[in-house]
Amino acid sequence: MRTRLAVVLGAVCCLIAAGGEEISQRAKKLQFSSIVLDTHDDTTQRLFSKDYDFGKRNAAGHVDIPRMREGGMNAIFFSIWIDGRIVGPEAVQKALDQIDAVHENVKKYSKDMVFARTAADVRRAHAQGKIAALMGVEGGHMIGNDIRVLRIFGDLGVRYMTLSHFYNNEWADSSTDKPAHDGLTNFGKEIVREMNRQGIMVDISHVSDKTFYDALEVSKAPLIASHSSCRALCNHVRDMSDDMIKALAAKGGVIQINYEKSFIDQAYKDASDRETGGVTKSMGDLTKACNNDEACIGREMAKAEKKLTDEGKLPHVSWERIIDHIDHAVKLVGADHVGLGSDFDGASMPEGMEDCSKLPKITDALLRKGYSESDVKKILGENTLRVMEQVERVSREMQAQ
């Protein structure tokens, strides 16, 4: 009897293993045949370091061409970022410097990359086996309160702008600052309208809840949350409430899930707040110590996090928490409104998602949860491309008027 039971159990285990292997092969095939678009990577800051080469595998950081190829990530939004307390002409100049650095690196590695301005450009790059490079400006303070600069950014290929960053600007409130405008000012609303006209996606990651609802009301096109997660699972002001996610989806928008530990795990967030004094204080301290270099901020954040984790002061966080947030958003609003916005090179990654080469784990996990291949493709990139296409259509209609 025991022998027969052992044989049966062995057979069952073999079937389970075979099933798991089958899904793994399916995941690999799906990952490397799909458009895998990450809407937020702070890798741009690294382009200015003499120790970093985007075309080579780097020991530090999260993104470079070899690891993108290894992980099947074939479309990337380079984040254009400077500290929100830098304003005026200096902010504009620093943004232009980063935009130029992206263009120059795309030219330098033209065998692997091509610059993309439209969803069609991304699809064309994929058909050619190349990585599509796109840009998003992370913070409206970089237009220097001049709507003409927004148009210049659009001409240079910027395809989304986050309305605010860590601090309020002169026309939009941030989620991590004290309210100053009750959301968007009249000028802020005009900025949203001009973004619609220029075909620039409105990004509401980092904004206050009131700013989000103001932008949602004003915009004629769907919005994105380029790197946010779900507040229901981790009560962080940078995450979106269920009501916000529903409102975003109702207008056709997409929430791109952020992988930062403190955005996806409540226990980690609570412990981190105790140890660092909260997100406002810790970010301010790091920004000052790193002289406004976000790549440095990411590195120092990771070092501090590792030290505190090794000391047992911070809990371990598994990459599977990313899946929890994806799944929560899908159950809430459907697979048509969820995407990926890692915050690679600007945040502290959970264990098992150390860099972009690990991305196939997400596809594998979603298939194992019973997601259809069609829905997984949407999450990997098709949803963001659909929003881009809708934004492009609104732009054409407005310019034709």
C-alpha cells in the first residue's frame, strides 16, 4: 500500500513539475515575442557617469542593453529628472541636457536602439529587433513655468510629463508636500490641455489626490500613472487608492506598477518610516547628500536599505509583491488598465527583481496565476501603447480644429 501510494505521489509530483516547466517555456516564449515596455527608468542619470556604459553589462544599477536583452525588455521610457527645488532657467537647462544625453546614447548604440515618438515607432522597432527609446519628464517644474518650453520638450520627443515631483511646483500640488494650490491652478489646467494638444501623456504619479482628480477632469485623453502601486495593499501617499484607480481606468488610463519596496509592502514601509523619519525627510537628506543626482540617490538608498535589512531593522521583501499589486489592480479594473513602471535605477528593488534581466519572472508568475497570454501582453506593454495611440489621436483632433 505504501509503495503504491509512493508511486502515485511520485507521478503527481512529476505532472506538477512538467506543468510548471510547460508554463515556464510559455512564459519565455511570450516574454521574448511581446513588446515589454517599462514606463519609468531613472537610468538617464547614469548616462553622465564615467563609470557607466549603457551598451555594456554593468555591475551596478538595474538597466543596460545586455540586461535588457536578457530580460526581454525592448521599450524603455528614460526619465528626465531634476530635484523639484531647482526651478527657472536652470531647471530647463538641466532637463535639456538629459534629453540630449538620451538622444546621443541612442545614436551611439543605433545597432541596438532606435528613438520612438509614437506607438507605431515602438511597434516598428520591435519588428526590427531593436529597443525603442522614449522619454518622460518627471516633474512639471522643468518647464520653468513657460508653456513654450513644454512645446519644445514635445518637439524633442518627450512623450509624457509627470505634473509634479516630490515638491509642489507653482501650478500643481505633490503627494509628498503640503497642499498649496488645492490641486491644479488655472495655469496647471492649461498645461494639461496643452499636453493633450502636443500629444504628451499626462502622468499623475507623484501628484496629490486633488491634482489627480483635477487633471482627470480637464484632460481629453486618458492619463497614466507611470510608476505607482496600490494603496489598498501598501498605504503610501505615492500609491493610488482603489477609487483613484477606478477613475483612471474609467477614462481609459493605465496604472503602471512601481517595484519600490516601500510602495509595495506595508511592513517594509512602516519599518522604513520608523528608521528614516519618513519619506519626506529621507528623500530630502539623500537629495542633499547626492547633490541632486537621482542615480546616486538610488545607490545610497540601496546601501542604507541593505545595512538596515542586515541589522534586522527592515523586513525582507520578495519580488512577488509586485505580482500582488498587478493582480489587485487587474481584479479591480481589468487587465486593460495595468502596466509596468519599475522605477529601475531610482528605487530600492525587492529581492528577486534585482535588475531588468529578472523581468521574465513577472510573465511566468502571471501565467501561473491563470492569466491569458493576451492579458499578459497587455500588461507587458500593449496597454501603454493603446494609451499612446489615444493621446496621439486626441492631439491630431485638437490641432485640426
